[in-house]
Amino acid sequence: MKEKIHPKYNVVKVTCGCGNSFETGSTKTQLKVDICSKCHPFYTGQQRLVDTGGRIDKFNKKYGRS
């Protein structure tokens, strides 16, 4: 492999919107996520409505639904 062409691999802290945090490896220095395994409905078994940035409203407006 060629030297000095690969990005630096760091141990980073991932922070979720629910407040959970954990460490993993990445080329970025910090990661923020909206949903993690502690709050995702598939893993928790609880349904929760997540409307990130008004995506549902944007879809309804684009396709003329009320």
C-alpha cells in the first residue's frame, strides 16, 4: 500500500439525540446521530414518531396531500 494517502483513523465519541453516547472508530473527529440502538423502535419494541426536519410536511406539500 502507498504511504501517506490514507485518512487518519480516530477513536470518536458518538452522541445520540436521546442523550446516549458510545465510542467507535471513524475518520471523523466527532459524530452526532438522531437515532441509536437505545432509542430505535426496532430494538426497543416501542413505536415512536420521528419527524426529522419536517420531512413528512415537506413530502405532503410537494405532492399536494393534506
